[in-house]
Amino acid sequence: METQIARQAKALVELNQQLGQVMGKTRTLGTLLDQTTERMATALQTHGQALRASIELTEGQARDDLRQAHQRLRKALLLAVVMPIAVTVTTCALIAVAAWSWAQMQISAVRAAHAQEPIRPSPPSPPPSVRRSR
């Protein structure tokens, strides 16, 4: 009986040691589980922040692209409306300047031609009574 009690005591001591090892491993697993859960929560939070930042960046980029497109459209419209008007006004002004210059040249040519002609005395006009009889 003493051997049996000694064996049972020895088995109980071994069981206690094994139970202590299992409890230690359970604590270690619990700690690892807590650490993993904390890491996952941090990673999820970081991912959420990155996703929000990406969405904000995309929205900001979209706003910038829309603003630039609006400015390009305004410039294109300005060119489509103002450019033909400016070309027309410039062309008309050039035509007017050319016509005025041409007229001045013609006037100068006529004056020069008249200046080169000798002045001839005009024939005396016949008396009024002669003019009527003709």
C-alpha cells in the first residue's frame, strides 16, 4: 500500500507538473493571442486611415482635374469667340490703313501730275452776246 500511495503521490506530482506546464503554455498562448489581436486591430486601424487618406486624395485630385478642365474650357471658349473677333478687327483696320494709304498715294500722284503740267492761259471767253448766238 505504501508503494501504491508513493506511486499515486508520484503520479500526482507529475500531473501537477504537467498541469503547471499546460497552464504556462495557456498563458503564453493567451499572451500571443492578445498581442496578435492588438496587432490586427492596429493594422486594421492603419488600413482604415490609409483608405480614408486615399479617398480624400482621390476626391482632391478629382476636384483639381475638374478645375483644370473648367479653366481649359474657358480658355478654349475665349479663343473660339475672341480670336475671330480680334482677327476680323485687325483685318478691317489693315484694310482701312491700306485704303487710306492708297488714296493718299493717288492724291499725291494727281497733285504731282498737275504740278508738272504747264499752266496754260485759258482762252478768253467770248462776250456774252457771242455765246448766245452759237
